[in-house]
Amino acid sequence: MAVTDMLATALNGANIAYLADLYAQWAKDPKSVDPSFDILFGSLGDDEAAVLQDALGASWAPRPSIITGEEAPPPAKGGPAGGLAAQDSLAIARLVRAYRDYGHLEATLDPLGLKVPAPRVELDPATYGFGPKDLDREVFFGSLIDPLLKGKTTGKVKDVIAVLRAVYCGSLGAEYMQAATAEQREWFRTRLEGDNWQASVSVEERKSILRNLTEAEGFEAFCQKRYVGAKRFGLEGGEISIPALHAIIDQSAGQGVQSVAIGMAHRGRLNTLVNIVRKPYVAIFNEFAGGSFKPDNVDGSGDVKYHLGSSTDVEVGGKPVHISLQPNPSHLEAVDPVVCGKVRAIQDDYGDTERKTAMAIVIHGDAAFAGQGIVYETFSMSKLPGYRTGGSIHMVVNNQVGFTTNPSLAILVFTARILPNPSMRQFCM
Ligand SMILES: Cc1ncc(C[n+]2csc(CCOP(=O)(O)OP(=O)(O)O)c2C)c(N)n1
């Protein structure tokens, strides 16, 4: 049986006392248990291991051994109770783990409400033995969800669920448990569950976001009214990407980035050009009228305004930063490796082996991201010594349209392409 299946079947409440005993034995000597349990315990995540550890009680407390049949000493005072409470603890650990794994699948990510996420059996408390009447029951969860419940070690099942839903099932979804290292997973977890990030936006920052958003929306509204019917690949619905780009550039400049190279296809390019790369409005509007702002910059003839690039020097927080948007042909995502290559060249030029002075921001359309193999090829190159750039920021602008592809079909293409194993596909979707 696969280790994951063993976990699912063996770690149920009825087995907790036996498993906790076996786990203690294994912790002392991994070879003293059946090899299948050696594999099982070795593969446990931090959450399950912590609960088994808690189920054992304090390390100094005398306790019975189910396995050796030794006489049971009196129950230890304080700490987690045995029996039913231990079953609850294990069940709540599995529920917490399920929210970290699958919570994003019930996140309300569609502002139009076209796609309402179906309830997942993994997130149903009943799956873990908590029926409607059990939700008010106090359970012991130790430090499992610190600091979500403000350092508490016990609480009601419904309160645990409420804080988990607030983090994982709101308008922000986070899928991170498949990250390769425990350090990466913990980085995401502490930020999502630890930081009070929803409240940490100051009034000044909110005003700045509103200003950037208004500029982005104002530009789209003006073009729509002034150039009716003109092909412009508007950013409608994705205007938030403009304040997001400002935030990313501000943050990066604060950490020493001197050059930001942006790559994107046509959607939102005009808005990015005026609001991020500061291309003069007059230039864009001249191009709408059929003119060319810098004819010498355009190779060949007849290239269109939503293919063109531009660059500028700005000051961010008192530091000079060069921002460039690379031109892109009609071929979606073709610019991705180009922008990463440019960043690498700048770093080499600066003699920057730490790869901290230049950074790529690659903006994708939702359908193009799912369908174009060049995206994955570019990701793969990030690990090659001759090509790595120290990390790029990838932003997917999901306007819920992919030409003739609707978003749910785009996701199918995406999962089928990169996750050929059906069980993993299930995990991702
Ligand atoms: C390589 C390539 N394949 C197909 C097309 C045709 N095409 C143009 S736009 C588009 C849909 C893009 O959808 P999405 O990535 O969601 O971007 P958006 O809808 O925001 O423009 C397609 C398939 C193309 N331009 N380039």
C-alpha cells in the first residue's frame, strides 16, 4: 500500500493510543517496529508527528504501554487527556492539514460569482468525525495552529474551522503544501497564518493603492470612450495588476534591485506602458491615431501599439531604478525567456553573482499561462547555472476569458499538462 494510503487508513481516531505507543517505540529505535510502520512514521508531516507526540503526554509522565501490556499507571494530571480527547486531537490535526492542502479549492476567487466552488469532502468536519453536534466541543490542538488562535492550545472545533476558513477560503487562495522543502512550506504558512496581513495596510498605503487603481481604470475608461472599437486589449477586470506592479517595484527597490525588466503579452500593455513605464500619454494617443512615437524603434513596418516596448528611469524611495517593458510579438508568452535572459545579462554586466540587482516580472494571461509550453520551459531554465536569475516574479492576470476558452477548461488543460498522474491532478484541482 502507498504510504499516503497507509496514512489515510492508519491514522484514524480509533488507533491513536496504539499508534502513539508505537510511535514512541519508533522514536527510540526505528528498527524496533515493523518496517511498514518505519516507512509510515518516517513520512509523517510535522502536524501528525506533533499530535502523536501530544497523545503520548508529557515525556516524564508514567504511562501504560498497550504494546508491552505493562500495568497502567494513574493518568497524568494536566496536559492532554487520553482516549477520546486524543482521538479529537488527531482528527483536528487532520482537519487543519486538510485546510492547508485543499482550503484554496473552496476560496471565493471569482468576483463575478460565475464559478462557485463545490464543497470539498476533505474540508467537511464530518469527514474527521465532527458532526454538527460536535462543533461546540473543546479539543486539544497544542501548538498546531499557533498563532491563529492567539497562543491557545485548546478551543472549540467551530472556532478552529472559522480561523482556518478566514485564512484559506476567503478571496485569496494559497496552494503551497506541495513546495519542495519544509522551509518553503513553513515560510508560506507563517505568513498566511501568522501575519495579520489583512490589517497591516496603513491608511496611506490604502490611499496610494486607490490612486494607482483610479489611474489604471481612468485610462481604460478614456480609451473606451475616445477610441470606440479600436483594438487595444484593455485591462478591464485586471486593473489591480497596476497597483500590484507598483508594490512589487517599490518592495524590490527597497531591497536593492536597480533594474526591473517586465515581459507581457498584449493584454494590459498600454496601461502598463503609461502607468508603470511612464510612456507619455501623447505617444500612446498618437499611436491610436495611426502615428508612430519613435519610428526608428520599430523594426519592419506595421507593428502595432500593443506590441511595443518602452523604458524609463524612475526614483523609488530615493533610489534610482530602471524599468523596461520588452516588446512582444503576437505570439503569446514568446517574451518570457527573453526577459529572463535580459535580466541575467544585466546581472552579469553588473558583476552581480548574488543576482540581487536586476529582476524580471513576467505577466501572463490565464489561458496563455495554462496553454503555452514556453512558460514551463522558462521555469525549468531557472535551475540552470548559466541561465538562473535568482528568481522572477510571475503574475497571472485572470480576466476569465481565454479567447474561445472558458476558464474551467483552461484549468483542465493546465492540470492535464503538468500533472499526468490522476491522483495528483485531483490534488491540484
Ligand atoms: C502562441 C499563440 N497561440 C495562440 C494565439 C491566439 N490567441 C490570441 S489571444 C489568445 C487568448 C489569450 O487568452 P489569455 O491568456 O487569457 O489572455 P487575455 O484573454 O487576457 O487576452 C489566443 C489563444 C497567439 N496569439 N499566440
